[in-house]
Amino acid sequence: MKRGAFLSHVAVWLRESGEAGRSKLLAVVLSVVVVCLGLGWLTPSNADSATEPMRVVSYTVQPGDTLWAYAASITPEGGDVSRTVRELIDLNELDSASLIPGQRIIVPAE
């Protein structure tokens, strides 16, 4: 059944069913909305951003620097260097892990 035909049938049904039919339809629609909300279909997704602003500092890339080596130097002991590399790439909107001497990157101040 095409959408237009379906809507026409619903309109006719609403006219002919009176107040009781409209109450039933409203109950069904509200039930569907409650179920969708309960299943999370109508709620916005959680953002993956930090809840507080991140403090950053600027670093000027030196000759011989690599993103991996720099990330290793700022990653806390026992931390995941690859996660720090990904964070630096995302924070600086880098296309790759390549660095150029003289390039300035922003780094978390922690």
C-alpha cells in the first residue's frame, strides 16, 4: 500500500471512529514513543568529548622528532603511547604521523 493511500485510510478511520478511535490512536502513538525512548532510538547519542576544556601548550617540532618518539616522551609511565599518538593526531587534525621541523603542534598540558 502506498503512503498516500495508507494516510487516506487512516483519515477515514479517524472520521468514522469518533472520539474513542482517536483516543485509541493517541494511546498507540504514545506507547510507540515511550518504547522508542526506552530503547534509545529517539535520544541523542553521547558525545565522546571531554566534559571540561583541555589545557594545551604549543610545541615546535625539532629536527629528528617523530610523533611516536614525542608521544612516548609525554605519555605517563605505563601509559599507551599509541593512544597518545592518536590523541595528538586528532588534536592537531594531522593527516598522518609525519612531522616537519619548525611545525607547531598543540599538546595536552598535563
